[in-house]
Amino acid sequence: MSAPALSVSHVSKEFTLYHNRAMALKTRFLGLFHADKRQQRERFQALTDVSFDVGQGQSLGLLGHNGSGKSTLLQVIANILTPTSGHVIARGRVAPLIQLGVGFNPELTGYENVFLNASLYGFRNREVRKRLEAIVEFAELSRFIDSPLKHYSSGMQMRLGFAVAVHLEPDIVLADEILSVGDQAFQEKCLAKIAELRRNGMTLLLVSHSPDQVNKFCDYYIRLDKGRVIEEGRITHKDARPAATPNVRLVHPPETRGK
């Protein structure tokens, strides 16, 4: 069996939160210049011992309520956040559809930002030029591509960010709530593009609140709650071809097994 496209091994993520006890305005002002002993630290465990492998061309849905750890996990996999413990191995080029437009320069034109954003994925200019027309057409920004990005709406920036990511032939796509991109017509266009990439063998991790969306695009799912895997399963598609040998390994931390 070939090596998995993605391996997540015993990943935990802890944040430190800082709080100040109630104090007078004068005391708060003085605290800007002197450390205040009343500042309290609180540890917040966002992820606990999460492990799974995803095979080449497979897709995994991440389900859970707000605050369950889905987006944090995706950011760890995308190397945006560093895990407190554990590790992630991604085999292939990763396109994180997480914070679309991050890395754009508002003073540069849309055209220039395409090259800038693509460089973050490791693409050279000559590779981007081959895909430039398709990127601009998909984003529906032909009239604005030579305008500075600071004149774009947030929706236009997200459309451009999505178009760049999906047209660079990624091996692995990390998608966080892709239905939030643009209006409904453009959302459907994005979903159709994701489906096309899936047919071409792309590996997908999809964060969604919608079980229907996960059922449509994914082969497997895991459900997170308070940073732990509490449920896992294989999705049976009514119109799917016969199931291949399972190519995803899901491992619960010991204290959650059997729940």
C-alpha cells in the first residue's frame, strides 16, 4: 500500500490565555509600564491526541460544533499553527482554503496579487502565467484585475484567493467552510470545482457544519468535541462505485475509545 497523502499523529494543541482581575483605571494605566502580578494565565486545550491517516485521493470530513477544534486542526495541518505535541506529514502540495486572501498586498493589483499568492504555494511565475487566464475567469474579476486590491470588497478578495488555490493543481486541499465564499451562484461554482478536483485524484479535508455537504464530498468523517475525536465513520454513497480497500486510519485517544 502506498504511503498516505496525510498523516496526523497524536496532535495536541494548547493555548495560553491571559486574564486581568478587576482593577481601577489608574491601576490598569500603571500596568502598561509595570508587570502586574494579578494577571492570570489559563491553559486552554484546543486539541487532544488527534490521529488519522488519509490515503491518496481520499476525502475526510471534519464535523463538530463551533469551538470543537475543527478549524484549529486544519490550521495545524496547514502549518499555520504549530502543535504543542505530535506531528503532521503531508505528502504533496497543500492548498489551504482557510483564510482566503491572507498574504495579499492591498497596494498591489489583483493581477500582481495572483503571482504573490501563488508564490506562497511554491509556484514560479512561468507556471502561474499558464493558469492566469483561467484564474481570473473563474474569479469573475476580469474588469477589476488591474485595480489595486484595496478597492476590492472582502468577497472579491475571497473569490480571487479561492481561484488561485484551486487552479494550481494541489495534491491536498484543506477547505474550511467553503460555502462562505461569495454569493450562492459562486458557492455552487466552488463546490463544482472541488468535485472536479476530487475526480482527478485530489485528497480533501473538508471542515463543515453540514452533514449533507460532508456526505456529498467525503469518503470518511470524524466528529470532534472539545478537541477530541468522539465519532468516526465511513460514508456510503448511494451512487458510489464499490468501496475500495479502506485507506484511512482513524485512531481515538485511549480515554475516548468505545464511547
